[in-house]
Amino acid sequence: MEFNIKSGHPEKQRTACVVVGIYEPRRLSEAARRLDDISDGHISFILRRGDLEGKPGQTLLLHSVPGILADRVLLVGCGRERELGDNQYHKIIIQAIRTLHETGSMEAVCYLTEMNVRGRDTAWRIRQAVETAQSTLYLFDQLKSKKENTRRPLRKIVFTVTSRRELNIAEQANREAQKIAEGVKLAKDLSNLPANHCTPAYLAEKAKKLCSLHEKLSCNILTETELRQEGLNALLAVSNGSDQSPYLIILEYQNGKKNAAPIVLVGKGVTFDSGGISLKPAKDMDEMKFDMCGAAAVLGTISAVAELQLPLKVIGLIPTVENLPSGKAMKPGDVVTSLSGQTIEILNTDAEGRLILCDVLTYAERYKPEAVIDIATLTGACLVALGHPAHGLMSNHNPLTNDLLNAGKFSCDRAWELPLWDDYQEQLESCFADVANIGGRDAGAITAACFLSRFTKKYHWAHLDIAGTGWISQPKKEKGATGRPVPLLTQYLIDRSRDETPVTAAVAAPADKTATIAATPPAAHEND
Ligand code: BES
Ligand code: MN
Ligand code: ZN
């Protein structure tokens, strides 16, 4: 899909379709009013007849509207003007894009980005419109032998802004959005791929391929032998039951100051989680192919960061294994010595994510990081606690928590904090080792994070539990990966990079646009 930005009058657009909003009840948006004036009241006549009330998501496609240059006009219901918030806006954009795609308009000029959205500015509206449009048209059909062919698919869309003065800001937002959307798509594609295709070796190959595309990106893959030499025994214990070789994928993006402390992203890459000897029930076990959504999010984010050429140092660490039962598999009661030296009693082999992560979190110490963020489909308990809307967020550093929460709010990829209090640590006591890998039924998402916190004492760390947000499990059409939290993480890194920009550069920058961007502190988003 091609996205462009423009400012100009709707009646003058020579295009397959002009898209304008209608508020409830039957009230014209600014762009709709212009079309109405030019066409001698054609639109308000149709509304008076009762064809469209303006409820959010309603659509009406008009042909041959007098006095305008476009072939069609698409009216989109936007709900009550005063109530137009984030969710409503997304819904409207989704409906508009779907309708365009299905009704043969291969290109369109869309005025919905000119409407006021509560607490949001032009840049935000463009960003969300582009990202939402891209994900609305996402289709995973790699493994279907007969592809569904849309006869006249939507190929090109222009989003408008109200004045020429906004063009620069909107174009910048458009560029950012497209890079983020690409990262989201990469994450979705990897996550949707089943475990017989997406193995640990496949993920490693993909990482190498990504690195070959970007000069500032390099890649190192640690093999099983090297992992043994290094002493990542907890990770190796998980992979023991599988015939697939484990890997630690190390991505390095360097576009920052020479000795800058990096931000490290750690993604759980269990390409299939059967539970191991503590075998999971059969129902919905297919969904455990998604247990590498954290890994996919790290790859997607690093792709976006590299495309955006952010002036940062970012390290991606992806432990990738398969968790299966076999004669070689780890067993309940086994005790392993982790890379940190702490011994772990494996009371449940299905709590494998924390085992691969803990070693890699220790490994991360060697980068002397500014911050470490791990992303993992870690606990069913997090899904129970927060459902689909929010990632679970737990951290040992408040400023990092705030930055991530804010990045989530701005990118509409929200996280919610759960307490990481010491009070929960006692649930992890073990009779035979330093720590047990499970903490009982209560507060499962928190005790999992508590387990990880024992390996992250040397740096600022945050944990995102994406068990409820990484994919949607509704049957058939909607089922699949979401690409989250690529938008949150990329926004966090964009904010960090703005923070890093030296003050002198911000002052010296010629255009006012650049100056504003460089001077914006990360936590200063509107609508907080
Ligand atoms: N990958 C799962 C977590 C999961 C389960 C995510 C269902 C999304 C949906 C993880 O490895 C796991 O099995 N966790 C166990 C932990 C328990 C054994 C302490 C869980 O949540 O049941
Ligand atoms: Mn598991
Ligand atoms: Zn798992």
C-alpha cells in the first residue's frame, strides 16, 4: 500500500473515491459540508431521506455526485462529534478501509484524518490512520494454496490535513507510521507461522536476513555448544526434550554515541510450548505456536528502529527453543544451575519461559545496559488478570515504568502495571534449590516476574507479559497474531532517541519542526 499526505479541497480531488465523515445525527463534517455546497445539497438530501444516521462504522457509497471530480464519495458514520475518541477513530478508519477495498476503489483521498479526536493532534491522527489501514488489510495466506483475490484492491490512499502548514508534521508521521507498520507486519508473519515452519533455526535465519538489509545492524547466533560453554543451563534444560537445536540470537543495532549504554530487548522465543513433561491439555494447544510472539516483537521493533535510523544503540537478545516431552526432557523436580549461579528447582516444566529468560537476563549484564526490557507470552494468569487490552508491566525502576506506560498510551498499545513487591517472593521458595520455577496459583503473572527479578538486580529492567495481547484466539477470521507490542516499544525508543539528541542540535536545527521534535521529552505526550 502506498500512503501520501495532501491538503486541499475534496471537490477538487481527481480520484476513485473521496472519503468524508458524517457525525451523528446526520451532521456533516467540514469536508462533507464542502461537497454538499458544491453539489447543491446532494449529500444533505440523502441524509434527510434517512440513508445514514452517522453511527460509528456505518458507510454509504455514492456515485455521480454532481460538481465534483472524484468517481465516488464514501460517507462514513463517525458517531457524535464530541465523543470522538481513540477507539471510535480506529473503528471509523477500519470501516473506511474495508469498504474501499471491497468496492473497487483502487485509490482514495480520505478526509477522516481532519476530524478532531479528543486530546490528539494531527501527527497522532496520521500515525494511527496509516498504521490502522495497514493492519486492516493484513492477510496471512502464505500457507493457503488458493489465495483469495480481491479483484480491484485498494492500492493507494491519500490522507489529508486541514492546512499546508501541517504538511511537514503529517509527512513525518506518515513515514514513522509506515516503518512501524512494517515492523508489526514482520512480527505478525513470524508469529502466525506454525511451529513446523517457524523453528528456532528459522528464527535465526530470519534474524540474519534482517541484518543483511541494514548496514547498522549486525547479528551473532550462539549455538548449543556455545550456550553450554557459556553456562546457560536453564535455557538448555528447556530445549533438551526437543530435536530442534536451541539458539541465542544476538542482534546489535549501533547508531548511537560510541560508548553509549544500550537498551536491551529480550524476547521469549519458544517456537512451540507443549508444556513438556508437565504436558498441556489438548484444547487450544495449537495456539502455543504463538509462544514466540516476544521474539517476533523484538525482530519487528529492531526492524522499525533500523528503518527509522534512530540515533541509539539497541541490542536484541532472543533465546529460542522448543518445549517438548521426550526421554531427554527435563523432569519435574530437576535442579539446574543457571548462568547466574543460582540453582533452580523445576517444579513444572510448563513454566519454561522464565527458565530461558533468566539465563539471557544474566547474559545481558555484559552489555552494561541503560535498560533491559523483556517481552514474553509468560503466563496464562496475565491473560486472566488483564484480558486482551493491556500488556502486564512489571519493573524495578519507576522512570522506566512511566516511559513505557506513556509510550503505550500514545501508540494505543497499552500496558498496565502490576505490583512487583517483595511480599510475593516467598511463594518461590524451594526445599531443594535457591528458587522454584513456580509460585503457586495466586498472582501467577507477578510471581513469574518475581522469579525474573532475581536475575535483573544489576540494571534497570522492565518485563512485559504479552500472554493476553500477542494474539487473538477468536475462531476463523480474526484469529492470529497482533504484532504487539511493536508499536509500544518503537514509540519508547523514538522517545528515548529524542531525549538523547543533544540540546545544541535542537537549538541549531533550522526548521521549527525539527526543533520541536528534538526538544520533546519522552513523557510529554498529550492525553496522558
Ligand atoms: N506460554 C505459556 C503461557 C501462556 C498460556 C500464554 C496460555 C498464553 C496462553 C507459559 O509457558 C506457561 O505455560 N505458563 C504456565 C505457568 C504455570 C505452569 C506456572 C501457565 O500460565 O499456566
Ligand atoms: Mn509453558
Ligand atoms: Zn510458554
